[in-house]
Amino acid sequence: MLMGLFNDWIVVVLMMIGLYIVIAHGNLIKKIIGLIIFQTSVFIFYISMAKVDDGTAPILADDIILYSNPLPHALILTAIVVGIATTALALSLVVRIKEAYGSIEEDEIQHQDNQTQEEKKEGEQA
């Protein structure tokens, strides 16, 4: 019973680890890594749900009755490519944020933004 749900347990553990990393850490690189872990758990979940026991490739033959659907696997391949592109974009944004603010810590970036807004308000009042 428990081993039959092994994939589900792995998915839940990976999702919780990814979610914890995104919520608990202020470092932008760590947040991206948490999102990647979460995304991977979704891939594993979707692929494990699409598994057909004793299913064969969808090639027509007279002696085969049960076929496996290739569509979920193709969708996951597409999702992996989109995930890589999104990760590359996120990392390039982190590089630009590092150049602009001198830090990739979320608290320091917000502090600098708050200071800039206060200076603008003081300039408008004067």
C-alpha cells in the first residue's frame, strides 16, 4: 500500500521543499531554485499519473490491446523547455537586479526602494 504511493510521497515532499524555499528565503537565486524544485515535482506528478501499467507504444498491431498515451509525455517535454527558458529569464533578471541594486537579497532591495520613494516624496514637498 505505502510503496504503491511512493511517487505521490516524493511529489508531495518535493512540492513542500520547493514551496518552503520560495517562502522562507530572501535570496533571489534561492527562490528560483525553489521554483525549479516545485516545477520538477509537478512534472513527476504528471508523468506518474500518465503511466499505464502493461501499456505499449501506440503502434497498431493485432495482438496488442492496451496502449499508452504519448500526449502527457510530449506535454511534459514542452513544459521542460518552457521551464528552462523561464529559468534563464529569471536568472538574467537577477543579474540586472544585482547590477541596479548591488544585492540579490529581497530585504535590501525593498529597503533601497523605500528610501528612494521617501526621497521622492521629500523632493515633491520641498
